[in-house]
Amino acid sequence: MTTPVVRPAATGHPGYNITASASPDVVEEARRITRQAMGAWGLDRQAETAALLISELATNAITHTPSPRIRIIVSRPTPTCVRLAVVDKAPRRLPHLRPADTAAESGRGLRLIAAFADRWGYDLLGPTHSPSGKCCWAELHADADGVQ
């Protein structure tokens, strides 16, 4: 795995992102920067939930798209919102909830995201007539010091 470059957001609220090879190794790195960001924002109580969400988003991109690289984004677009996102180059491979198969070893990622995130979805990137990728995201209400 190549060493990912971590870059803080240039404008707005602080944020972090890395672009790395779409390999299983990047999932742990995504969890690490997510925990670091949550700690920097004083959101330690929600760090493990955020780490779970980013790992499911990253795993889905790695497993279900042919993208050679993905981008992991951890941002705080408002003081009360944390956004976790993964960008890939497969705009036609859209996320969708599948029926739960209790016997299957996989296939529950989006159900976990739907259960733990306050909101989730995806955005197509690029021109409407020919998107170049997509950004799958999940949002958490920022609950500093346990106060909502």
C-alpha cells in the first residue's frame, strides 16, 4: 500500500481527507483518521460510531466498485454535523439496501450505515449527462460533551 497523503480542508470547518489505493489496507487508515478528527473536535464519545461508518463506506467502495483508488473524507460542514464520505470512480454502481441474509458473511454494510447514521446517501460527481464518480456519505449529529 502506498502511504496516503492526509490533507486538512483548505476552507470552512476543519476536515481531513486521504486518497489511496482501493485495497483493504486503507480501511484501517480511514478508521484512524476518523478517530483522530473526532478527538480533535471533542467528539470522542462518537468516535467509534464514526469509525464504523467510514469503514463500511470504504469497504463498500473497495468491494463493489472497480475503482483503483478511493478518497476518504472526514469533515465537519457545520458545528453540529460530521460528514464521513468515500469517493470512487464508479458512478453507475449505486448503493442500495439489499434484503438481509442472515446466513451470508457480508451484505450488511448499508444496513449498519442506515442504523447508525443520522442521514446517509450519495452524490454523483461531474456533469449530469456523464458523471465521473460518486461520493457515498453518512452524517452524524455532532454531540460534543454528550449534549444534544
